[in-house]
Amino acid sequence: MFASSPFRRIIPAVLAAVLLLPALAFAHPHAFVAADVTFVFDEEGLAGIHQRWDMDEMLTASILDLIQKYDGGPLTPAEAKAVESESFKLIKEYDYFTHIRIDGKPFRAQWATDFRVELNDRKMVWHFTIPCHVKAADRNREIVVGVFDESFYTFVTYASENGPTIDPTADPLYLNADAPASPDDFQRFSSHVKLGSFSGKIRTDGPTDLFELNTDVRTMPSMAYYYEQIVPEALIVNFRRP
């Protein structure tokens, strides 16, 4: 099905998107993810960071080609396991594109749990949780989370309550795997897709009533990437014992 499509030419893009191959020379970005982030609490404090990644059709088709699924049906348990082993587990080396700071200090996302994958309207959706235990105290604890691919091969945007906030197909180079990389890739992309600030609600789950809790969204110059052209927004949670 995909053998003669433009997706077939970018099958290495699946690995590129998750392995961040530096030799790639086509215009960025070529893969798109809308991340819905939830800070999960237990009785002790923060327990983990749950994410739902909604992928665009191009990345979805590439991953399906990687596991040689062409029937158009839902994923079987064996196919879901193949997605986990052939693509999801590969991004562990890159901290699952999740950049975390706890009270100002970096925290590496070294593993993820509860992986689940589904197909929704021809688009792949990943669910997973990054354990991150931060015990509440009488003083304020601050958790900063930015989700982004430093290579800018994959562009990650935060999903709102209504789903993805941008349409990557508005970028004229969306399907052009032959377009060369350019220093103004981000300016071109952000202009065409009308990239704006995240205005959704930061999600929390669990017994949050046990804590004094505040959330915020902030641009983080100290997390700037892709030649420091892109200054990401970070999702921030502050909490303490009452």
C-alpha cells in the first residue's frame, strides 16, 4: 500500500524521528506530535508524568511501514508490541523527548511505563508514563517539563482540550522529503502553521487536594534548541504541603 507513496521514501524518517540522525539534510520538521501532558500525583507528591502523543498521518504511515502493517485494520497485540520495540523503545536514549527539571536541577527520564498504542482515524496514538517521584514538603517544589526533539526533525506541540493545536499540512514542505535543510526552517514552519503560545489547561491527576498546587506555562530560554532558534514553552507545576 505504501510502497509507491511518498511515505515510502521517508521510511528512514521513522528512525530519524526517534534516533535524531545528524546526517539528515532535508528541511525540518518532517514528523509531528501533539503531546497531552498530565502531572500524576499520589499521597506523597508527584508520582509521574503521563503523556499522550497524537502523531500526524505521515509519521503514522512510516511506523506502520516499519512494522509491515498494510491492512488498514486496528493493531493486533503482536503489532502493538512491535511498535513498542521497533520505535517507542528507541527514544529512551533521548529521554523520550521529555526535558524535566526538579527545583531547578535536571532530571533524566530514564524509563517509561504503561506504554499503550492505538490507531485513531488513521493516526497513531501513544500513551505512556514517565516515573518521576518528588515528595511534597513544607517548602515549595517546582517541576518544569518541556517536550521537544532537540534536532527539530520532530516538532512537538502541546495538545489543547480539543486536540492538536496546529495543522502541519499547512507547511508547504510537509511532504517534500527532498527539500534541503535551511537555517530559516523554523521561521518558515512557524509562519505557515501559525504557531502560537499554548493556552490550554495544564492537566493534573490524583489526590491533588492534599497539596497547595499551582500551574503555569513559561517560555524557557535556558532550554533553547536547534541552534538556539527555538525557545520552547515548558509546563510548570508548583506544590507543597498545606
